[in-house]
Amino acid sequence: MKNIHSIYQNDIYLLQALRSCGVLLKEHILQYISNHRLLTFIKNGYINKTATFVKKDMSTFIYALTQRGQRLAKQFNITKFYRSSSVIHDLAVAEKYMNLPLGVRLNWQTEKELQNVLYQTLKIYEETQQYARADEIEDLIRSKQISPTDGGYILDGRLCLYEVITSNYSVKDIKAKKIFAEMVNCPVDFYYLNRKEESV
């Protein structure tokens, strides 16, 4: 099996997907590259393949970027990697991501980037002298009552937010996500994982 000497456009799309979702299934990856190419990425230490349980009686393989893979992605200005939550949660994010058109996937924003959107919104309120609104956001940040969603994407010129809700979420956690959507004035889509879907 050959070492990787060149990176092609579909490779970059894959790196962006892994950066955006944290983990992918093989069926997701094969939408970008061949199985042989995937094995080459694994052999060269860019992608890690791990067996995991997604349900009590069902295991599967998941794929994620290694530290070396992240360094490769950074060479193509792919940064601000998704912060993993749990396998079943991350796969729900991946399913949403992969169901979007390719052009929309390419503008996916991770939780880290959405945090910047909040600060940009705060800056706009300050520059336009909407100080009451700016103070409200600062108070929410200071009291940790606001939290960016798992991801967001531009559709028809508007930022749309997406959040996967697990049974570990408290009412306060969900409210913090709703407040974030309200403060940045964006629609939010909540996907509720039921307990049967969640990892044990």
C-alpha cells in the first residue's frame, strides 16, 4: 500500500467533514474517497479506525482524525475542530452534516466558530450603540447561561443552527442553546436522541 504523496480535492472534503463532525462512518467516507484510499489514510496515521458500541447489542467502526491528521488538515486551512461529545451524539451530527448538499457542508461552522459569531454579534451591538442588548449578551456569557450549538450552516444566505439533545442535557443546558439562537437571531433545529438510541 502506497504512502500519501498528494492530497486531492475529495481528500480535502473528507478532512473538512471529519473536522466538522468529529467522527464518521465508513458509508460517509466512501461518499468522498475509495476504500483503498481510506486504508491508505489509516496506514499513514492520518485517520483512526475504532470499534465502538452504538447500541447495547450493535457495534460498528467509527473513523476520526488523529493528531497527525489534524496537522495535515491545518495545511489546507482546516481548523477549529469539532469537540467530541459522545459517539452516538457525534454520529447524529454527522448524519445531519452528510444529508446536506456538498456546497452547504463546506460552510459548516463548529461550536468554536459559532462562539465567534456570538462575539461578532456583541461587537455589532456595541458599534451600533445598542448597549442594552450588548450588556444582555455580556451578562449571559458571564453567568454561563448561553451556549453555542453543535454546528451551523449557511442556507439561502442565512445561518441555521443544529443541536443534538441527549438525555444528559438538563433544562438549563437546552435553554442556553435556545438563548444562543435568540441572541444571534438564527433558526435552530433540535434533534432529540431518545434513550434507546443512546450509547450505553
